[in-house]
Amino acid sequence: MPETIVPETVEVTENTANPTGDVSELRYPLNRTEYYAAEVQFCVYRVNANLGSDEGNAETSAEAQGEVASTTPGQTQERDDATEISLYLPAGLSFNDGVSYDNVNIGMLGVAAEAIAKGGDILGTTAEAVKDFASNLSQGSGSSAGKIAQARLAGSLGEEIGGAVSGALRVKENPQTRVLFGSVPVRTFEFAFQFLPTSLLEAETIIKIIKTFRTELYPEGIAKIGNTYNGYNYPDVFKIKFLYDDKEIEDAPKLLDCYLQGVQTNYNPSQMAFFKDGKFSEITMALSFTETRTLFRQDIVNEGY
């Protein structure tokens, strides 16, 4: 067994960020320096889902939930009991924007529909397409157009027949592939932090930070039956801001409201070392977030997301 390293307990030093020693101020590191002037701030907000009056239900009232009353369903309100968490801004702040496109085979009927949609005459375009197909088909196997027409007709009778005719004639109809806009993926974000406590107060603050994130990750159980719950309340959302010297960084894109998807913690990842009071000497934490909806162009142009 390797020898356990026992670091000396570091004395609590005066800290300018939290001079009262109040652990409810969740910040790391507690002693701010010029380097740590850049921060990422997490604050929990509740989405108002009250579609009607529910004043008599103490379990779901605004007071019981610790939230500011909201008048419009779907609005987010900062919870009275929520604590802002300010952590140093990790290196390598990454934003992945992208959209998806689909390859679609529209065939000759699709080509005709495409022409119609671009302003063509529906009757004239359809009649012309039928006339061309009949003319090509009448040419038989004596021309390329005739072979393609025969292969297309055989394909309408089934995949096996169409494949057989296409193979015998040694031709294949152009599937008329088009690239069509698909969808907008939801953006996701990853943050990784390393905690190296330098005081008992800082060690206690780190533990509370981790517990807060783990608590907000999970949904609240509702409608208790016996020893279990019959349903869930949605977890609350996070508003995430990037700050420098307590001012929002304008050059970085903003984030929409986010759900916390994952919290991964690793205690003493480098070495099995403890302070004399049993506190871990090193903790790492990785957070995974997903935005609550997809972006539109207007979000970027008008709002800076």
C-alpha cells in the first residue's frame, strides 16, 4: 500500500471576497486575484407553470417553492432560496454552432413538383412530363432515354423487377438528389473545474458548491404514495453568464436558459492525500449543460446569443 500523504491543515486566512466567512456565498476561489477576475456565474431560475389559480395548495405555492411569484406561464423567475455560484472561468471556452441538412431523392415527379413550386404551370408541367415519358418509352431500348424510361416503369412494379431491368439494360435513373435543410440541434456546453482548497472555509465552500449542483440536477418528486413518488417536477433552469471584473463579457456569445444534465466529481484524482481534518486536498468537477431550446437567427442578431 502506498503511503498516504497528509498535507498540513492550512490556516483560514483573511479573504477579501468573503470577509465575513459566510459559506452561503458560493465562490471559488474565495481570494480573488487579477487572474481570477474572469468568472462564470451560475444562477438557478424556476419556470412558472401556473396556468390557473392554485392558492390553496401549499405544496405548490410560490412561498413553499421558494420562488418569486410570476404572472405569465413560461416566464423564468429567480428563486428566493437560490444561491449564485461564481467559479473561475476555465480555459478553452468553446461554442459549437451548427445545423443539419438531409439528402433527399425527389425523382422525376419531384423535379416536376420543384418546377411547379418555382412558378411553373401545374397542368402544363405535368402534361409535358407525361408526354416526355411516353415519347422516351416508345423509343424502347434503342436510346438512352428509352432505357431510362423502361427502368423507371419497371421500378414502379417493385424493387426486384426494377433492379432486374436496370441491371439488364445497364442503366440507372438519376435519383435527383437534393440537399434540404433538416433541423437545428440544441447546443450543449461542458465546464471542468479543479478545486484546491487553501483553507477550511474554502474546503467547506467547495463541498457546498458540489452539493448545490447535484441537488439542482435532479427533479423533485411529487404526489408521494407510500415510500415512493408518483411523478416529477421539472428541474429548474440555470442562467449562465461569463463575467470579467463583475461585468458581462460582451465578446462571448450568451447562453439561453440551460438544464444541468450531468455532474461528475472526482475526489483526490492525483494522489490520495488529505488534510489532517479529513478534508480532500483536491477535487475536480465536470458539468454538462443543454440549452432549453434551439437558436434562431434573430437570437444572435438581436440578443447576442
